[in-house]
Amino acid sequence: MKSSFLASHQNHILLHFIVVLFGLTGILGKLIDIDSYLLVWARIGIAVIGIGIYLAFTKTNLTVNKSLIPKLTFAGILIGLHWITFFEAIKISNVSVALATFSSSTLFTALLDPIYNKRKIIIYEVVLGLIIILAILMIFNLDLSYKKGILMSLFSSFLASWFTVLNGKFSKVAPAKIISFYELTTAFLLLSIGLFFVDFSQLTTLNFIQINYLLVLGLLCTSFAFIASVAVMKTISAYTVTISVNLEPIYSIILAIIIWPKTEVMPPLFYFSFGIILLCLFFNAYLKKRQKI
């Protein structure tokens, strides 16, 4: 009975495991005590190796149209900058504030997607996005000490929305795993140039536990999570995936409160504002389900 249940729901279970891994990203970013730039460089490097091994094992053809390469290069730059600003937002504020603010990507996507895909702006997306921004402003006024982290997370969410919209277009002409491999490789090579201007010796200060955290971040939370997310979308609807991914900040904030109760427990107004954000995210997914967008 149990084995039958697991067999019929294994992709849904895997999906939620993936979302938990996404949620761990912010937690691990705070636990690994190195500069955000070095953290992203190491994460991407490990992820590229992981995905590269997978592509080699599956004998995937990496050929892409030459005209796509500069576009993938640009997207790779956006990904690198997104991760740097995301981890920096966590380090200068906290996990809860950074992830709540990151939900503003809904508004940015609503504005960017019509530009790139030449479609009309969906009014309810913009309205929900603006409500989310207002909720973030409530958090912003809650404690000005989080101001820099909130602004950094806003910029990070804009970058994330930008390369997500671009990847939506790229996915129509090339497999997602190949797109990600090229983008992450580009980001890694470009970030490697910047190592001449940062304190590379920070990596030598990592202890055994933090090195393991870094491996989990690069292999599990990036390489495996990406490959598995592509696999589950073959059998699970986009609506279910969207709803599940919206649970990511909840998982992250709960984990953060358990690990750092002194710094992550926020005033009631924060959770009220965060509740408004979550309602907007789930309502957006519900409307898309009804309209089959």
C-alpha cells in the first residue's frame, strides 16, 4: 500500500524536495562565512562541474545556434549578478527579509514579459505586483536597519525576473539543460576574472563543515535541483509546480527561525505583510490556472 502510494506520487514528493533545496539556498548562504562574490563563484563552479558530468553521462549534444551564444552570455551575466546580490542581501539583513522582498519578482516579470514576448500587459499581474511592493514597503518601514538588504533583494529579484523571461524565449529553441550549462559556464568564467580584485584567500578559511555546505549548495541545491526540476515538469502541471515553488520562502523562513531564533524572529507586522505577499502569489497561480496562461 505504502509502496504503491510512493510510486504514484514520487514526482510530487520529488518536487517538494526540490523546493526545500531551493529554500536551503538562503540558509546555506548565511552559514558559509565568505564574501558573496566568492560564494557565488564557488557555487557556480561546483554546479557547472555537476551539470557537466550529467551531460557527459547522458551523452548530450551541446551544439547550439551561434546566434544564441551572445544572448546566453548576457543571461549568464544576469545570473551571476542575481546570485551575488541575493546572498549579499541575506548577509546584510537576514533570510526572512531577503526572501520576503524577493517576492517582488512577480511585478518585474509582469512588466518585462510583455516587452520580450510582445503580448499585452496582464492587469491583474501588475495589480498583484503592486500589492506585493506595498507589503514590502510595510516591512521596509518596520525596521530601517534592513533598508540596504531590502533594496539589494529588490534589485536581485529584478535580475532574476529578467533572466527568467529571457530563458523562457531561449527554451523554445534549445533544451533547458543546455541553456543552463552555457549560462552557468559563462557566469563562472566572467566571475573568475573578478577574482583578481577580491580576497581569494577567504576560501582557505572555510572549515570542513562549511566546505560541505558549499558542496551541498553547488551540487544538491543547484545541479541536482535543476536537473530534477526539468524531469518532474514532464509529468506535473505548470500550475502545481508554481504553487509548490511559492512554498519556498515559507520553508526558508521556518528553517531560519529554527536555526537563528534571535535574529530571524520578526515583529507581527512582518508576518502580516508576508502573508499578504503569499496570498498574492497563490492568487496569481490560481488565476493563471483558470485562464490557462
